[in-house]
Amino acid sequence: MNKQTKKVSEPKKLLHELGNDLNRVVVKEHQILQHELTQISTLIRDAIKILENSFNCISEQASEQLQLVKSIIEITTVNNNPDDLTRLSELTKGITNNVANAVRSLQFEDIVQQLTAHSNNRVEQMGLLLSRLGDRLDKLNTIDSENIELAIQTIRAMQDDLQNFCNTVEKENPVKQHSMKEGKIELF
């Protein structure tokens, strides 16, 4: 292989490597974004289901609690029924638990916003990468075929762009929850 043929084959080899690297990155990013969007959907579905169940239970328990309070008031004047007081205490605890579940589920907006912002950042970074690579490909297309060094320099810059992208988006997903059944309860 002569020197000129070797110089021409090096940019082709680099372009081939860049194409393979870019393909792997695009596939990986697509999988990550698909997973995160599925995570968003699951969190929302879980939160709505929990809210619906919690509010139904609260409604039923509040009605029963009201009836027991009425009974206790009537009975207190005649005699003291400890079973009614125990049931009233159980209903109060049940209402408290259901309210806590509802409050935790209402916090899903913050979780979804964090996850969405993270996914949007990845998409934005991918857009910037593709734009930079497109500009460099245009530049590469205008380089004189005799200027092998400038072509190699441009291809290496594209490889650096790809590596910088990978380093930038390697931030861990800030949302650890995959279900609304997990997590702390914080009143807002």
C-alpha cells in the first residue's frame, strides 16, 4: 500500500469508527429515554390509582366514623360501649393512613418534573451533538481531498464531540422511585 492510499484510507477508517460509535450512542440514548418515559407513565398510573383508592377509603371511613360518633353520643348518655370506641380509633387511624397515601401520591408531580427535566436534558444534548456533527460533516465535505490532515483533524473533532456528549449525559437519573408505593411522606 503506497503512502497516498494509506492517507486516504485513514479518514475512511476513522469515519467508519465514528459512524459505529455514533450508532451505539444513539441506540443507548434511545433505550434510556424509552425507559425513563415508561417510568413516568408508571409513576403517573400508580399515583392516580393510589389517589382514587385512598379517597374512596377516606370517604367510606369518614361516613362510618360519623355514624359511630353519633352512636357514641347517644350511647354515652345511657352506657359506655368500648367496641364503638375501638372501632372509632381504628377508623381514625385508617383515615390518617389514607390521607398520608393521598399526600404522597400528590407529590408525583415533583417526581415526574424531575424525571422529565432529566430526559429533556438528554434529548437537548443529543440535538446539540447531532447539530455539531452535521456542521463538521458539512465542513468535511468542503475539504479538498488532498488536505488529508485537515480531514483527519475534523473527524477527530467529531469523535471528541461524541465522547464529550457521552461524558455530559452520564449523569445518573435523579428519580430513584419506580412506583408510588415507595418513598417518604412529606406534607406540603
